[in-house]
Amino acid sequence: MGGDLLPLLPQEVIMKRGKRYQEAVKSYDKTVELDKAEAISQVKKNATAKFDETIEVHIRTGCDGRHAEQQIRGAVVLPHGTGKTVRVLVFAKGDKAEEATAAGADFVGAEDLLPRIQNEGWLDFDVVVATPDMMGVVGRLGRVLGPKGLMPNPKAGTVTMDVTKAVNDIKAGKIEYRLDKANIIHVPIGKASFTDEQLADNFQSLMDAIVKARPSSLKGQYLKSVTLAPTMGAGVKVNTTQFA
């Protein structure tokens, strides 16, 4: 590509974003950190797609996930749910399998599910719960479930004997948070159709849990940046001092 075309690339990229995106970006200063209420109001305005966009939170931390003591992983029940119907798969046997079915689990099984997942590529579920005695079986699916973030984990409450509570919490809006390889946490907190108050409640519940999960070994700044963003629209920076 000729050097004379390089200056045009940023504008070309902007044009590809679409008119709605461009108008949303023009309506506010993307470099300014807003308080929670202002950020939520703005991110709802930025959600201009023809479908009900998911509002996500992206938290860049000062953690180093390469150190086990600085790994962050947990779960929190959002007061108003995520706006998404969550499909739950439970690995259990006997009474616990019956309990999972009664609690509203979408799929319940044991070894019989292994070939379906391993060989047929069946992944029509969003969360996996397992009783502790089934983790030997679930462990065989590590290469399939692990990369997709679907492996049950005690810290997230998805390895438990209380399958009723696990299923009920997930259906009520329980979400899992964890650091990715870049030490960032990505979590949905609802839909653009939610009221400002519903998003604010969910956002605060998440941030309370994240602040509480700060590793004791971490020195320096914990919350480097917090951004709210709709599925297709521009992100909004949130002032982190209100969560200190």
C-alpha cells in the first residue's frame, strides 16, 4: 500500500463504523471519566443498534495473573439479572440429578454426556454446574470446556452439592468474573432496555464484589480503568475513585 494512503486509514475505519456510531462519539468526550449515573445514561444513548444490546463492563486491573495469589475469580448475583436466558447444564447422579431437574436445570447428565460434547461438539449451554463427585468425569472435558470458560469451579460456586441453590442463583442472574490474559475482567451487567436504576444496581453489585476481591499481595493501583460499553456502540470511561 502506498504511503500516501496511510493517513486515510483512520478515517476509513471511522466511516466503516457507521453513522450512528459516529454521531454517538461526537455527543461526548471519550477521554473524560464520568460518574456512574452519567456513564450509564451515556452508554444507553450509545446503544443504537436495531436489537437490544448487552451492556458490558471492562475492568483493567493492576493485577498480574501470572501469579496465583493475584488471580481474581468469583461470582456475583446481579439484582436484576442480565436480561439473558441462561441455559444450565448440571453433571450429577441419583438424587442430585433429580434435584437439579426440579430446580430448573436445562440439561442434566453424567458420563452419558461425554461423547455428545467431545465427539459431536454439543455446546448448547451457558453455564456448567457439577457435584464434587462428578469432577473426575467433567475433568475429561477440560480441553473443550476450559478454553470457553465453561469449566465448573468452586470459587464461582459451580462445584457444589447444593445444586438447587446453584441453579437458582444462575437463573436469577449470577455471573462469573475472572481475569483474562491481559488482566482485564469482562462482564455483562444487563441490556440497553434496562432502566438506568437497574443498570446502576447491577453495576454497583459487580463493583462491590470486584473491590472486595482485591488481592492482598497487590501493591499499587488496583482499578486501572473501568469502561461501560454496549455490544455495538462506543465505550464510556467511568471514574474509578468512586469505587475505591
